Amino acid sequence: MKKLLKILGIVLGVAVLAIIVFVIYVNVRGTGSHEVNVPAIPNVEVTPARVERGERIASMLCKHCHLSPETGKMTGRMLKEVPQFGKIYSRNITKDPEIGIGKWSDAEIIYFIRTGINPKSGKFIPPYMPKLLHISDEDLRSVVAFLRSDMPEVQADKSEFPESEPSFLSKFLSLVAFHPYEYPKHEIPDPDTSNQLAWGKYLTLYQIECFACHSKDFKTMNVEVPEKSEGFFGGGNQMTDEDGKPITTLNITPDEETGIGKWSEEEFIKALRSGIVPNGPALRNPMMPYLTLTDAEAKAIYAYLRTVPKISNEVDRGL
Ligand code: HEC
Ligand code: HEC
């Protein structure tokens, strides 16, 4: 009996030690370092058309996380919406050469946004900074043109936040689940805007990425094949608003009872643009009003969302 206890003690001791070593390893490893292979992409020619297009994309995507209410510029802010991922700060991406990305090449910016590997540090950045795998090359070049432009939001500014402190969960998942993406082998063309469904799919999955927030969990979303994300558009993703109060994303599948199956196109467009919904108080942060969406874009998103599989999932808005 004594011998058995002793063996058990040793086994337990070894197990505890192994766990401690593993925890230390995960913490030291962080979110992982990777080889940096920036492809030879020519510099982006900054034209007024590209700047305008890039600004529009940035206003629906990048500004949400990088625009600071204090400076009015892309100097970053603390991302309170995703406390599970740690103390996360989006960074200063103004043209400032030291604090911002003034010294990054266009190719480095594009490589980072596609793969998730920071070209300067080799560090992999978990899903709190989106990776745009399927966005068209011209859309991406336009975003770069905006970042290099004379627009007031991107002018050099020295405001700085501390480095992000990813949680153990972020580090652990970066070891077992999250991974950088391969740089695309071919030029990715613009969507065919004469095909409403294809265009809607492009906007919803690849450009604005509504599926990321509106599927079940950031931890199980599938950036490569968004349709394979758990609970695709069925809502239930736990986030927090700008004050740190919990808020859950809603079911926007065509399910009549728990989704938006009964919404008319008009109601949908109004909700997207102004946050006003047919069945309750206005939508709150982090669902932001998409003010710059054109009618045709909003209609295309509506048309595409009507084709995704219905999911019956009643989400309580907690109001
Ligand atoms: C959901 C929030 C979010 C969105 C949307 C977002 N970012 Fe980020 N971004 C982050 C966070 C957080 C970091 C910092 C990650 C870290 O801790 O290193 C970051 C880092 C970066 C960096 C690296 C800066 C550096 O010095 O390391 C660049 C460049 C960048 N983002 C560009 C963009 C662009 C361009 C867009 C729009 C296409 C965009 N981001 C959209 C959250 C976001
Ligand atoms: C940053 C995360 C985020 C992104 C990105 C996002 N949403 Fe939302 N959305 C939310 C949250 C959170 C709510 C719930 C707000 C509330 O309860 O007040 C919501 C609510 C909605 C609603 C209301 C549904 C209802 O039943 O009232 C619709 C419709 C919607 N979003 C559509 C979209 C579309 C379309 C996109 C892409 C163009 C999108 N959302 C992008 C987080 C997001």
C-alpha cells in the first residue's frame, strides 16, 4: 500500500512539474515567432482614386480599431472588446517613422495584413488583428495608398501605447490552434459586382468580415474558409462594449424566429447604416454604423445573408 502511494505521489509530482514546465514554455513562447518572407511586391502608386477607395475600406475596418478618439488619428487604442485575449492595444499606424509605420515598406504592410506575421519582429498576431486572406489585391493596395496619403487621420503622430500583453489563452491558442497564413500565390481579383451574390459574399466574408463577430466565437472562426466557422452567422460571440460591459453578437442567419429571416431589405439597410432595428432599441457598440456603405453594397450583403444556412439560436440582448 505504502509503495503504491509512493508511486502515485511520484506520478502526480511529475504531472504537476510537466504542467508547470508547459505553462512556463507557453508564456515564454508568447504568440510565436516565425520566419519573415516578405514577397517582392512593387510599391503602391498613391492615386486619388485609390486613396478614396482605401479610406472607405479603412472606415469600415481599420478605423474601428486603430482610430483614437483622443487624437482623431490612427494612433491606436486599447481594445476592450476582447478581454479574453489579454490587455490588447492596437498600434499607432500613422506615418510617424518611429512610433508609427512610416518606415515599413508597402510590401511589409501587405504581407502583415495577409499573413499575420509582423515583418519587423517575426511575431504572430492572434485574431485581435484581422488577417485579410481573400481581400482583392487592389483593395489592399488602396488601403496602403490611404495609409500613405495626406488624409488627416494618418499624419505622423507620436502618441504611443504600451505593447499588448496577450493572455495565457491567446498564447496557448497560438500554439495549438491559431497560425499564420500563407501569402497568396496568385493575384486576387476584385469581385464581380454584376453578380450580386458573389459581391455580397465578398463584402460579408472577405472585406468587412461580418462573419468574424457574428459567428459563435473568435476562437473557432475559420479565416481560410469562413463558412466552416462554428455557428456561422448564428451569433452568440461574447464581446464587451467600449466600457467593458458584456455584449453578445446576434444571429443574422435567415432563421425566421431567432435570426433576421423576417427582415425586409429596407429594415436591414437601415440597421446597418443607422443601428435602428425593427424589434428593439438601437444597436450598440461594437456593432458600428456602416455609414459609408453604398445602397448597392448593402443590398448585396442582404442578398448574400439570405443564402447562408439558417441556425436556430436565440440570443438574449441583455437589455
Ligand atoms: C479588430 C481590431 C483591428 C482591426 C479591424 C484592424 N487592426 Fe490592425 N492591429 C490591431 C491590433 C490589436 C494590433 C496590435 C497587435 C499587437 O499587439 O502587436 C494591430 C496591428 C497592426 C499593424 C502593426 C503595427 C505595428 O507597429 O506593429 C498594422 C500595420 C495594422 N494593424 C494595420 C491595420 C490595417 C491596415 C487595418 C485595416 C485593413 C487594420 N489594422 C485593422 C487591431 C486591429
Ligand atoms: C466588431 C464586431 C461586429 C462586426 C464586425 C459586425 N457586427 Fe453586427 N453586431 C455586433 C453586435 C455586438 C451586435 C449586437 C448589438 C446590440 O445588441 O446592441 C450586432 C448586431 C447586428 C444586427 C442586428 C440583428 C438583430 O437581430 O437585431 C445586424 C443586422 C448586424 N449586426 C449585421 C452585421 C453586418 C451585415 C456586418 C458586416 C457588414 C456586421 N454586423 C459586422 C457585432 C458586430
